[in-house]
Amino acid sequence: MKMNPKNHSRLSRRHFLRGLGAVAAGLTFLPREGWSAEEKKLNFYNWDTYIGETTLDDFRDASGIEVSMDLFADNDELFAKLKEGNPGYDLIVPTNDFVERMIRANMLIKLDHSKIPNFKNVDKAFRDAAFDPKRAYSMPYMWGTIGIGYRKSKVSKVPDSWSNLFASSEYSGRIAVLNSPSETIPVAMKYLGHSLNTADPAVVKAVEDLMIKQKKHIKVFAEDNGQDLLLSGEVDLTMEYNGDIIQVQEEDDDIAYIVPKEGTLLWEDCLCIPKGAPHPENAHAFMNYLLDGDAGALIADYIQYATPNSVAKAKLGDEYRNNPAIFPTDDVLGRSESSKYRGEAMQRLFDEAWTRISAA
């Protein structure tokens, strides 16, 4: 889910940036005296390809704060990195169920909403969350689906079922699956006809057996780079986040994206400040910046994920707002579920099953 601008710098993006007139001037959304007195640094831990082309530079120009960004491949890596203590990050981007997991593990600090006035730009549907009531610890960043990216010229028909990845030999050796137990196991549960939030160990075992049986047909368990493998022609089908596939679609019109008929995992990525953050004031300032309407529009237009920022969304065109791969239809939403925190015992079952799948 989510910096690789050299792979995704598109004319439409540059045209949009010029039109908004924000890059050269820098964007200032609070008075200069409102910026914190901390040293002008911020350490950001984020997904790959998940920030605007000029966002970090624009924020530095507006605030004087220099952002250093490290990348992680999935929530499990993020959690493992911070579990034994914060190595120095100020802002992180966990997904909804991991936000709840980190709250329960006392890994996040409560937010000061008075320092995030741009929270008013967030759509009402995202201003509260079951995983974080009253948004005490998180701000919404982006949301979306996991589906199948595929090369249209290489499939016999639209791959509208997860069976194409999990239970078929038709595309043997041409398949990539996310190397992430927290995403892949729940999606496989959905394929098997269960809620992706089931806590039944027998269902986890069924997924393990399914994946081990199918493994000989899977070319790679991808570290969130399935879209690049698809673009390069190394695979013909990949399990991936919707925005990653939409990004490479703009480079190759033979690529398409679909949410399978069984439904999928709906996710919401959030901005959080981890315990031990060396620059929490700067983190609040950057969080507020990301929620600005103009800054948010630049990000969403560049990375092609669904923004929960209603002001940012209104600034973008119909091609973005009406794209069902970005904003799922009611039918897709009705067949899909958001992942819930399952507890540490269930998480251990996931991790143990994934270890056996990886070793098989």
C-alpha cells in the first residue's frame, strides 16, 4: 500500500501540479510562528509509492522541517520494527487493524487535535472509527481494496475469482501473491467462504493447506511489488493493492484491476505517532499538512488511492472521483469486509501458518 517517483512521473501529474501552483511557492497552512520549536527534522516510516511527488519538499519549504523517509513492505514488518521500542520514527502509517493492535500494546501516543485543524477536511464517515474511537490515536490517510491486477492479453477471461490465484494451474508460474499473512490469509478465508475476521483455527489451517497445495503454481510471494512484476511481464496476475495497479495502468493499458466476486479486504491506512517519537510536535504539523485540501489532492492524484479528505477529493476530476477501481461500487463494498484486530493468539496462528507456507 505505499517513494518511487522515477517510475511514476506522468505528464498528467505535472500538469496538475502546475495548475494548482503549489510546488514552487510552497504551501503554508499555519502561521510560521505556529511551527514547533523542535529541531527541524521528522522521521517518517511509510509504505513504498505512497506519497506525493513533491510532498516532502513542499512541506520543507512551508515549514523548514526536513523529512527523512524509510519504507516498509507490510504491516507485519512495521509492527516488528517498533515492537521492541521505537528506533526513532515520528510518524508511521499502519492499517486499521494494526492501529488497534498498536493501541492495545501501548505503542502509540494520543493526538492533540488542537494541532490538527485540518481534521475538519476529513469526510464525516472517517471522523470516527471502531478501531480508534474519536480518532484519539490516528488520522485517516488513504483507503482501498486488495484485488487482482492482470494483463488482459494473457488471460483467457477476466479473472473474477480468487481461485485464479489460490486454486488453479491455468496461470502456473505466472502468479504473484502478497507476502503478507495479515492480508493474504484473510483474503484466502474470504475465498473459502468464511468471514475474513473468523477466529476459527480450523479455517487458518484450511488456508495453510490451500496455499501449500497451490505454491508450486505461484512464481513469487511479492514484497508489495507485484505491480512492478506485472508491468515488467514477469507475471500475468498479481494480488495487489488497487492504487498500485492503477499507477502502472497509466504506463501500460494492457493492465487491468478487478475485485473478485467473492469479495475482498477493505483497508484504511492511518497516520499515527509512535511512543518515543523524538519530534512529536513536528509530527502533528506534518499530519496537519497532509490533511490540507491542496496537499491532499496532490497526493491522491499522484498515488491514485481513495482519499478520505472530502476537500481534496472535490479538487480532483471525474476520472479520479468516478473510477470504481479507486472508489469501489456499493456492490463491491457489500461483498467485502474490513479486517479487525484478532488478538495476539490468533496473530501467532497466522504467523506460524505463514512460516510453514513459506518453508513448504
